[in-house]
Amino acid sequence: MRQEEARRLTVISKLIDGHLSVAQAAEYLQLSIRQVLRIKKRVLEEGEAGVI
């Protein structure tokens, strides 16, 4: 896993745990809200492999 993917996983994990809002995660990752929601869905379905 590359450093960028690890950072995405960390932010998405905080989003799932309720420590970040979708808007905050999108701003931190410099992605759209829609992209963050897609990544969140993939992580929930596939686990860590969802960010790769």
C-alpha cells in the first residue's frame, strides 16, 4: 500500500468512526464529496482493499 492510499484509509476510517464529516474528509483528501462517499462504500464492502 502506497503512502497516499494509507492516508486515504486513515481519513476514511475516521469518517466511518464518526470523527470526521464527509465534507471534512473531502477537503482533507482534496476530493469531491461524491468521490469520498464512493471510497467509503468500497471500504465498507471490501475493507482495506477498497482504497487501492
